[in-house]
Amino acid sequence: MAVAIARSPSTLVVASLEPVSCGFGEVIVREGDDADAFYVIVNGSARALKRAENGDEVPLDVLRTGDSFGFVELIEETPRVAT
């Protein structure tokens, strides 16, 4: 059995997105939290951090316009791996 999708998959994904605004320094997701969404940076940038065993922040990356994050944790139903 096959199912036809009338619209392209990318159109369906875009239609399901909800805008979220975050202020400077605001945490979008926190390491260890349940994944509940996938994010695409439309404008601006975001830092990705992990916590070291001693509690220090370890910078991982800077995400910029067009970058995305949270897909793997959402699909695999695993906790967030970074803040």
C-alpha cells in the first residue's frame, strides 16, 4: 500500500513550524531536558554549550542563521545533549 502526499514534504514541515523569539542570553533548550521541538535559526545566532563535570561551561559551537538543532534528540526521543 502507498500513500500519496499532495504537497511536498518540505512544504508540510514549513507549515508545521511555530515562530519562537528568544532574547540575548536566554536559554532555548537545556542539556538533559526532554526534547520537545526541532529549531531552525531564522535570524541571529545561538551558542551551544555543555557542562563539564566541575560545572564549568564548555563552548561547543555557534549556530547562525539557517542552522538547526534538536532533530536527532526529537526523532530518537533522547534528552538534549547540550544547552
